[in-house]
Amino acid sequence: MDSDIALAFLQRFPTPQSAAKLNTTTMTAFLHRSGYSGGKSGGELVERLRQAPEAAGRIGRQTVTVLITTQAEQVRALVDGIADLESAIKKALEDHPCAFLFRRISGVLQSDCVHAVGASPLSLT
């Protein structure tokens, strides 16, 4: 549920009632605007929505909307934060004095190698 398309869908259609208005044309347009590349057609996805079980909750539509959109925003912030951290780690690995060694290692997390070797190439001696 942390993909861009899932989060965009939850923010645009946070309740079953708002998603119930979708048809093949509107779903296809939404998927196109959102850059969806998952391989399922708008019609297939609308049909899957129609087959989903109905929620048994008694929470009002407005409350569900606030809950879902807030949670989707929080997940998006986490995903963005993780991407920022991954970029920072990648840059730190590239800038490390032993980067030439890390590039040759496959099947092992390169950050584990940095941890084992240390921040200084002097730790290799």
C-alpha cells in the first residue's frame, strides 16, 4: 500500500462511496494521470472494486475520509523519507575512501561493508 498509485487512489477516493462512482472511463483517466504502469486495465480494476466486500463499520463517511487521507499522507511522508535516506546512504558509499571495494561486492549490503570496514581506510591496516 505504499506505491504512488495506491496512495494517490486513497487520497482521491478515500471512501467506498467515492470509489463507487468510478467506471472504466474515469478509472482509466485516473490511472493515466497518475502514471500507472501496473498492467491492469481500468475496467479490470473497477471490477475488482465492485467485488470487494463491504465494510461493516459504523464510522461516518467524513471521519473515514479524514482517517484515510491522513494515513495516506503519513505513509507518503515515510516513503519519501526512506527514499531520502537511501540517497544519503548511496552518496556516503560513493564518497567513502574504500568505495572501489564496495562496488565490487555483490550479494552483500554495501552499508554492512562500510560498517565492517569503518569510516576510515586506515582501519584496513
